[in-house]
Amino acid sequence: MPPPDGGDIHQIQQPNYEQLYNSWLQAQQQIREATQRIQVLEQHLQAQQLQEQQRLNREFPRLTPLSGSPANKRQRTDSSIEEDKEFQPKQYKPPPIFVGKRSQNITLIKDLTGKFDKENMPEFKTMGDETLKIQSETETDYRKVRDLLNQGKIVYFTHQLKSERPYRVVLRGLHPQTDISEIKNALGEYNHDVREVVNVVNKKKTDPAKPNSEKIAVPLPLFFVSLEPKDNNKEIYDLKVLLYHCITVEAPHKRKDIPQCKNCQLFGHTRAYCKNTPKCVKCGESHLKPACQKPNKTKAKCANCAGNHTANWKGCKVYQAAQQKSSPKVPTAVDRIKGNFKPSSDSSFYAAIAHQQPPSITTPQVPLQPTPANGSDSQISTICQILQNIQSGIEKMELRLQRLEKAQNHPSR
């Protein structure tokens, strides 16, 4: 856009502020008009493309898939497969089996491979700590591997099958002294197969003023209910009255702590599926807690780190490392400012950004202009630069308008 007086911008000595303001308003009006024209042209182009596509479909109907075409047959086949999947029970991948540190893992692999066909062969992987990981494809093969390990008295641990996991809920509102059998029978009337019902108790001290006083179990109006896996398990949330009590059914809170095995004292699994050598939680020897003969006055010994504490102490460095690996702690703003947070590994997000330098801010290069004589001239130079940028934007919009108008006049077929 030419300057208000018709001369060069760099040669402005005494500009007219009123003319600059009017030029600014005129540029804004041009931008609004060009934007409206672009929107109208784009709508016309979309309408033309839709009409052209409809015309092609009428003139060339064979381009669309016929009823007996392979595409439709494939679509019908896929839909029938999806319908069949709805009636089939959901298949879960079995959990891996971890065989303890053994020097005869090669012999064990040969013995196991001789019991399976090539199609059903499980996968073997030796971990960094010499633990052998066995992964089966189906639950049948998983059970077969587990039975073979039990027959050979092999040390291992695994996890529960997802298909065998109970459906757990919490009943709130029943009287604490309600008979367990009555709760099972009442839920059975609603076609629920109850595996276990446990009343929740809270251990309180007999005398809160004395820190060493004995604790008593106080039952609460809460019951943990474990149901057998069925299709109607979620219907239990619709219950509002049970045994003439107004109840609410809630989902149990997810446990944030990593599970610890009470058999071998390791983390990440439970004792129900552990065949490892037992370890005492108090002395760390190869026996369970009931068989421990350690005197109360002697110091405890951790089975994991050999420290002077029990194996289930939350301050154990092995527990903290396992907990950090299971659910990494996200640093807060206060931790980052004070520098109290130390990441456990370089793979965390905090470690990835801890040593990064902030991006350098580059100032856009502005074309050099003659040095203004005073402060008022510098403001005029800035305004002229803004007007130049607006003029370049208008020129780009004009080019776009020309292309759109040309496409509207000569639509492609």
C-alpha cells in the first residue's frame, strides 16, 4: 500500500497522523471484505464438488460395489465374524511364569519343549538376573507348564489368570453383625455366585492416651464381596436394598502399594501363586513366620537387603526401589524448586528434561531503516512497518482469491 502522501515510507519527514489512521482503518476493511469473499468462494467450491460426485455416481454406477462384489462379500464375512465373537467368551493372554535363579535352565527348557508341539510351544526368555521367563499362548498351555513345574518341584512364581479373578465389590450399609451365610443367600437370589464375603474391621487402641495399649478389632458396616466371573456381575451395582437394609454397592479402591509375597518376601506377586523357597519376615531364614524362633530382644533381619528391620518395612530400600519402578513418583512444583526430587532412572520424564537448556528466544529480523531524528519519528517508523506487513497480507489474500475465482469459473471434471 503506498504511503498516505504518495512518496516513499523511508522519506517521511512530517507525516500526517490522521492519514495514517485512515489508512489503518482502510486496511482493516479490505481484510474483512477479502475474508468474506474467500468464505463464499469456498462454499461454492464445496457445493460444486458434491454435485460433480453425484453426477459421476449416476453416470458410472458400476464404480460402486455391487451386492455380489468381493467387497460386499468381504464386508458380510467381517460382520458375521464380529457377530460370532459376541457369543464367544473373551480370551485373555495367560500371565508369564518366572523360574528362579538356576544353573540348569537349559535342561529345564529341553524337558519342557519335549512335552509340547511346535505350534503350541511356549516362549522362553532369560532375564538379566538369570531368571527364566516362560510365556504361553493359551490358558491350557499355561496350566500344563505349571503342572509340569509342580511335578518336578521347580522353584517359580506366577500370577493369577484373568479368567479366574473374582469380581470384587464393597457393600456399604449392612449391620456389622450380619451373618455371612445370609448375605451369600441374599445375593444368590439375584443370580450372583458369591465366592467370599469378608467384614471390614478397624483396629483401635483400647486407651488412646497410652501408645503401648492393646488394639481391638472394631467391625464396620462394610463388606468385601468376591463374585465368580459371570456376565451379570455388573448388575450388582443396581441393588439398593438387601436384607431389609438400604445399601450402596461401590467399587473397591485400587491398591497403590506394590504387593509383597508373604512366602518369599519378594515384591510383585502374592503367596497364592508362589513356589519359591520360603523366607521369614523377621529373621530372613528359610522358614515361614509361624515357625520362627527368634527371640524378641534380638534385632530383626530383612530377607531382601539384610538390614536390621523386618522384610515388610516400608522404609526398606528394596521396597522403595520396587515401588518407584511400579508407580514412579511425579515431581511436584515444590520438589522441582527446592531440588528435593531425585529421579531413580534416566528413563523418567523428569530426567529427560532435567538437563535441558531453555530454548533461546530469537528476535525477528526487521528491515533496517534510517535512524530517526527524534523519539516521535521512531514511533512513525513502527507504524509504517506495521502498515507494510498489512499490505503484504492483503496481497497474499488477493492471490488466493484469484485462484479460487479461477477454479470456480473452470471446475475440474
